[in-house]
Amino acid sequence: MTNVGVTPSQLNINVGSGRYPMKGFVNLDNSVFLRALPIYPVLKPFLSTGHRGIFEEYRMAVADNTYRVHNCIKTLPYANGSIDHILCSHFLEHVFRDQAQSILRDFRRALKPDTGTMHLIVPDIRERAARYLHSQDPRAADEFIDSTILTSPRRPSLRYRLMEITGSFGLQHRWMYDRGSLSKLVEEAGFTILDRNDTPSRSWRREPQSGEVELVARVN
């Protein structure tokens, strides 16, 4: 499912974009909502208000941006050294750490040698842990575990489990990072971390967000 517009001078990819596309990028996503968008008019009468809202957000996103259906755990569908820049925001925490290692190595493969750049954003486990350690609330431990989304206080519903099986992300976290652990992972994958964000996705976050780790890196 691709919305073909003006071909950009650079090939920039937004990995695991969800309903948050980046203008001028190819937005890769595997959500069941995106894949079911062609039959949304048929499904609409049977959907809850919340699910209709998600479909509508995807419909508007696809109308104004370039989307490509792709399971982002798998190898990027691009040749070696063909991509200029990759944005990957709030995706790596939804895969296991060994999968994240493989994903970053594949980013390096697909990015242009020496000039290819990457922009990563993940939730910060250190910030959540610090908030827990400084709290006097008797419910602080429960709130900390809940904030990590690494598990659930109750068994997930069948619908929830089916969405995960079909490759929908934005659900449970599989691993979490602080700046140090993410930096180490990135460097081991063959990247050099940069001090400044001069990449094509620098406008993704106009200001630093509390509770996030944000890194930019270049291929070695």
C-alpha cells in the first residue's frame, strides 16, 4: 500500500511509523489497521468508536504521506547502501534485545556508507526507575512496573494477543534502555554517536521529551 507522491532527492525511512508519519519519508508499518484499511468501509459498522478513530487516523495519514506495509522486525526491503537516513521512534522497545541487535545491523547494511544516519527514540527506563526510587507513594512499585509496559497486571485479552501475533506494535514492551545501554547497542552495531541532530528527522521532536532517550548516529 503506497501513496506515490513527489520522489524525494534522498531516501529517508520512518521505521515502525504507526499513525505518526514523517513527511517526505517512506513510512514503514505493519499494523493490522493499516493492512485492513482497504476493507475499512465494510468493517466500519461493526467497529467500536475507538477502533474507528484509529482507522480514521490511518486513513488521513496514508492520504498525505507515503506508506509501505512491512514487518519492521524483518530485513528492510532496500538494497545495501541505498538509504540516506532512518528514523526509528518508539519501536525498538517492542522487540527483544537480540532482535534489536539484528535490526540495527540491518540498518547499517541498508544505510549509505560513511554518510548514512539514524535517529532513535525509546522510553528511558532510568527516568522511570528514578521516579520510583524517589516516591513515597505505597503504590509506587505498581506504578513503576505499569510504566514499563513490560508486563500486565492481568492476562491480556484474546484480541490483544491476536494483534501481537499479527505483528501490530504499540502494545507490550519487550526490552527497555537508558542512554548508556542504547549507546552501547548502537556502537556495537557499527555506528558513531553524534553530538548534534542535523538529520532530516530533526524536526520530529521540536523539544526534548521527558522520559525518552534520543540518539543520532552515523554509519562508521
